[in-house]
Amino acid sequence: MKKFKNVSILLPTLNETFSFIKTVEIILDECNHNDIGEFIAIVCERTKDESIKCINKAKEISEKNGISFKILYQIKPFAGGAVQDGMMEASSSHTLMMAPDLETDPHSVKDFIEMSKKYPNDMITASRWKSNNSFEGYNKIKYVLNWIFQKFFSWFYGVKLTDITFGYRLAPTKLFKIINWEEVKHPFFLETCLKPICLGVKIHEIPSGWKAREEGESQNSLLQTFKYLKIAFKVKFETKEKMLKR
């Protein structure tokens, strides 16, 4: 049986500035520092210079609090590839995938950690549908499609989860490392729930809100939402052997 020792927090960054610093500050303010193993900021050639400055500022804040802060230059392309690189770099017992744009609420990190201590072998995932008024500034068409997709995916995979597409999850680091991830764009965030489901991993949801980012542009377009269907059908009929790295 695994134990929760600490968590590596993955923060892939393109154009976040003040929101990156605020994300780190909220986590440091609300969480026991012994529970945080490290922050990993994942950057690429497209990451804005101003973002790099804010990452370095957050690094100073983190290290003053005695917490390791790594800056990782991604090798795999796109958002999903960045997170996969971060998973392989993570050195804590558990890993949390989130975004530093405040769309994934940093106030929920303490709740992730609390739940993971209770269920250290399982995956913890955030749900925007477990409480009312959790969406703030969400595109109306995407809102309706999101609701439909959640119902369909939960039925198709025979689970009672309410938010399978939200890429805000915490799991044992070893689990993230041994799975053979296929997607590198935003459908990857759906894949991070579907493959654990098929591998028999227990998944617990915590309520969390979603708020439209105050800076930069979202990289997840409406068109990409429909691309989630491809990986959903592919994973459903894959063997467990193919889902795991050799």
C-alpha cells in the first residue's frame, strides 16, 4: 500500500504572469509545506518572456519557503506533451496536474492533498459539476456540450463520475509514469481519466470551481472539444497491456 508523502505540482506555462505567482502563493499559504515536494514549471520556446520573469519570481518565493522549484523545458509538443514531460520529471510520491492560469482553482489543492492522504493508492480528480454555480465565464455552447459529454462518457465507461474531462487531477506518481499516454493535445486530459478507469484505479471526486482566465487566451478551442470523442472510443477498446509502458 502506498503512502502519501508529498506532491509534485505541475504548472505548464505559455502566457501566464500574475496568475502564475498568485497560484503558487495561494498553495503556499493554504497547504502544509511538508506536503509539497516541489513545483515544476514547464516551459517551451513559445513561453512569453514576461511569463519567465514571473516564474522566476515564484521560484524565489517557493525556495524562500524551503520548497524545491524546477523549471523544465518540455520535449514533447503541445499542452498534453508538456504535462507528460512533467510527470516523468516528478520525484514526489504523488503528482498534481493543474494550470497556473487560475482556471483550475488553486484553493482546491489543500482538498486534493487531504483526500489523497485518505486514499493514497487512488486518483483524486476535481469536478465542476458537484456544486452549483461552479462555472464562471464559461462559453455557453461549451457548457452544454460539457454536460452532454460528461453524461455520455460516464455511461460509456460505466462509472458515476461527474467530470471526466477536467484536467485537474492528483494520483500516485508511479501511476502517471507507467501509463502509455497517446495524446499530446487537449484530449490528453480526458485520457488521464479514461485509462486509469480501464486499469481499475479507484477515482474520487472533490468539488472545485472553474473561472475564465483573466490574462492570455485559452488553448482549448471549441473544435478540440469534439476531438475528445476519438480518444474516448479508442481507449474503450484497448487492451490493458497496450495502456502500459513496456
